[in-house]
Amino acid sequence: MSKKNNKSNRTEAAKLPAKSTSDGVFLRVISNTIIALILIVVLYIGKTNNVGYAFMWDTLVKQNYAMVKENSHIPYLDRNEQRHGVSYKYLADIKKQTPEDALILMPADSSLNKVDPKYGFNELKNRTKATFFLYPRKPLYRTDTFDRAMLPKATYVAIFSGDGYADVPNPPADRNPFTVIKIK
Amino acid sequence: MLLIGLFVTFLLGFSVVQLLLKKPTLLEILGLSVMIGLGIQTFVMFLLNFAGMNISSSSTLIISAVLILLFSGLYFWQYKTIPGVATFENFSFTANFGAPNLVWLICIGFTAFIIYSMSLKALFWPTYATDAITSFDIYAKAIAHEGKLINSLIFEHRVGPGVAYPPLYTLGVAYFYQLGFENANVISVVFLVGFAVSFYALFLRISNSTSAAFFTLMVVSIPEFLAQSAVNITSGPQAVYSSLAVVSFFVWIKNKENKGYFLLSAVLLACSGFIRSEDILYMAPLFLLVVYYIFATKELSIVDGVKYITIGFLPFFLWQLFLKVNIAIMDKYVQVEMMGSPNFAQWRKVWDLGYNTIMTTQYYGATVYLFLIVILASIAAFVIKKDKLSIWSVAIVIMVFLGYLVLVNQMKLREDTIDNIVSFSGKRFFFGVTILMWVAIATNYFVAAAFEKIHSLISKPEQK
């Protein structure tokens, strides 16, 4: 009898941890599911009821991700043009045609004003921005206080919409309306 | 060259993190190393140039290599083991990454996707932020090309006022340019990824993995912070360094036997002060806490305090000295003068501007509203449970926020108005404050207890 009891006790004892372990796992799975669902509902409510979180998720995260995936083939330099417009293309062209130590006489405001502002060439009036794209070349502006003393040292003239040839000592016969010409 | 340069930055940061923390987790190494390495490298670049030498990638790399050997040698001498070995001894996933559960998985999954998407965006676009084009990025190009801080763009007045900012950020971009990187935005990715990983890793030291993962998701989801983190300007990185300095200090408060986190906090604070001068607003409450732990609880010695304050303050101080030495050239770029006597006349206006900015949910989501609730909970935790961390974390947020308002109130601007500054830059001032608001929410006694309950309910019990 006692031998039988002992055996049965041992069997019970062996079963107990297994039962409690499986109960524990089951409880954890249920708890995980419930709390995860609560979390998702909270995140969803936050996103749908707050303009900041909606902007963060829909625009910053999802829209940007889709945009980058869709446009990853676009070369890096073309992305600059997309961001900074046609004025960047003009400056990139000047950069390509001039050496690093070039001092470039930039188009006068009057020349830039002739073109419809919708094309965005007014950006070329911004001396710091032009320096950013041309550096280490330096753009020189006719009316700028800091550039005035350096104007006679200009080594190139930026031709814009056909203007600028007056500053070129020996202008070429074939006048490209958008280019840069070496003068020294 | 690009990868070698980045790897050297990582190794330098790694050697410092190892030396300070003795046995950091893998995530602490991965998160903190590049940010700290970059902080030290830019400080070296600055010192070299201040001493009259030119800044070049080779000089930076050689000095970095010497420092790596020095810090690794010190580690070996102190702990009699090779750096890195301690982290991988008896390596366990739970100890290094936290105990996983479904909530953890969802939070980590969302965080990873947010960071990945923003990193893609940062690397896709070239520089376009006005402040970067007119100040930080253009200045970095000139430093990289001419090898000096006082360069031709400064003499010819071709840069904006950002050149008077402490130079960690511009020197960091200059370093990347010297290595051959084409897109300066790579620095934004360094800080964004580094921040998310470090925040989670450090938080794991003061809470459980469920809480750490949830609050990491919350901080990377602060809408305006995330929006600006992919733009190469200084506000995001400054918020990253300063908030991590506070979290690291809290790790020390929770585990006082490991003074490494106390010193790590000082190093992060030093980096923060070397990126924007307003970091004094974060230094002030942390220095006060140091004084408290020296004199009130005597858990820090005076030597510890001197070490902390010296490390935290030194780069900021040396930059101010650099500006003073070069005042004739740099003065025209310093936009702000501070009024000595209190300026009560505009306080109401500054308060309204600051209040309206921080209460804008479009910028910070639910952060401020939840923090306001937690203020009451923290007072209750302090009164009922004598929990100091709850009250420290709230007090730091309030001090930094009010500090910003006082700072703006006392500013005399040379070429701008207070309205403009707060309207256009105000939302960027509060990135660090709002990150710390989430830290205050997470470290509140009752919130931490609730997360402890949730975590024990959904995570596998730890094997004894």
C-alpha cells in the first residue's frame, strides 16, 4: 500500500511542475496578446486623434519611405536640383566649368529680374547659398560690400540669359546665353 | 577611407565606453561608441587648430589611433583583460538586449522601422535646411578644405551666425567631408541611430525591457524631433547628448556601485556643451545634483564632483575662450548678448511664446500633457514612497524649460527679434526637454511599478 502510495505521489510530483509550466506559458501567451492588443489600440488612437502623431507616421515615416524606395534610382546630383531648383543646375554647370580657385563675377540683379520669378533664379541673388554650391570657388557680387574690393580680381564671368558679355574683354562670336567665361 | 574613418571613430568611442563602464552591454557599445568617438575626435580637431595646427583627416586619424591605444592600455592596466572580452564573456541575449515579449517586439519593430525610414530620408536628400546651407554645412566644407576654423569664408563674411556655435557638429561634418563622404546628412543618421540604441540600452539599466522598448518608441515618435532629426542642424544632436547625459546620471543613481555611468554622463554633457552653448541649462541641474550627492548624501566625493564638472564644462569653456581670443574676427557672428540685470519688461511675452510652443501637440504629440499628470504623480511618489528619482526627473525638466525662458528673456539680439527666434527656433529648443519629459514619465515610481507588473506578466521568468 505504502509502496503504491509512494509511487502515486512521485507521479503526482512529477506531473505538477509540468502542469504549472504549461499553465504559466498559457497565461503568458494570453497576457501578451491582450496587452499587445491594448498597445496597438493606444498607438492607433494616438495616431488618429493627434495631428502631430498622424504627421509623424503618415508623412515622415510612411510617405518618406515610399518616396525613397520609388526614387532611389535618381542620381544624387539630380536630387539637389529637385530640392534647390534650376538655380542649382546653373551653379552646378558653373562649378563644372571652373577651377577650384575661380573668382566668379555673378549676374547682376537686373539680369535676374528679367526672368519670371517662377523659375526660381532669384535664389542666385543669395551670396551665401551660391557660395555653398560653388565652394571652394567664390562668387563675387557687384553690389556686395565684402566683394567690392575683390571685383577687379574676378577670373570668370557668369553669363545669364545673354547678359554679362559686357564684362568679357574679348567676347566670343558664338554667344551662349547661359555659361561661364574665363577672363583672366 | 570612408569605412576606415568611421571604424576608427567607433573604436575610439568603444575604448572610452569600455574604460568608463568596465563591462558595457553590446547595445551600449553599438549605440554610444560612434557618438562619443565623434565628440572626442572633434574636440581633438578643435584643440589642434586652437594650437595653430591644420585640421586634416590624417592628423585626426593618427591622434585617434594614439588615443585608442591609450584608453585600451588604461583598460588593460586597470582590469587585466582585453577591451571587449568582458562584454562577450558568458554572453546572454537577455542581459544584452532585454527579455523579449510581444509588446517588446511591437515597440522595437515600430522603432526600428521609424529609424530606418528617417535614415533613408536623411541619406536620400542632400543638404537643404537654411541653417545648414548658410552656416553649419558651408562652414564644414571650408574647414575640410582649408583645414582651419578661422578660414576665408569667415573673413569674407560668406557664412551665417552658426559659426559662433561650439563646433562639434561642424567639425563632425568636416571630418566626414575629409574622409570623402559626399552627403553631410550621414551625421544625422549617426545621431538618430545612436540615440535610439543608446536610449534603449541605458534605460534597460534602470527599468525592464518592456518599459525601455515602449519609452524608446515614445521618444523617437516625438513628431518635431523626428522631423528635424533627418536634417543636418545642431538641435537634434544637442538634445541627444544632453538627454542621454541625464539618463546616464539616473543609471548611476539607480546603481551607485558603478561610477562609470556617472562619468559617462559627464562625457555626454561635455559633448552636448560642445555643440550648442545653451547646454549650460542642462549642466546647471546636473551640477546641482552632483553637489547634492557630495554634501547631502555623501555618496560622491569632492574629487568625483570636480571630475564631473571639469569634464562636463571643459569643451564649452575652451570654445568660449576661443571666441574671446578671436573676438576681433568672430564678434560679428555672435548674435546674442546677455543682459546682466533681470528684464521683467518682456517676461510675459517670452512666457506666452514658450508656453504656446511647448503646448503645441503638433510638435510634441501627447508628451507635455502626460508629463503634467506625472508631475502630480511624482510629488505623490516623493511624499508617500520617498522616491527621489521621480522628483529629480520632473525637477530637471522644469528647470531646463524655465531656464530656456529666462535665457531668451535676457537675450539682447543684434539682428533679430525674440518673436522670430521663438517662432522659428522655439520648437527646436524643446527637443531635449520633451525627451526628458518621457524620461520623467518612465522613471516615475508608479509608472515604473505598473511596467514592472506588466513585464512580469508577459515575460519569461529569469532563470536563476
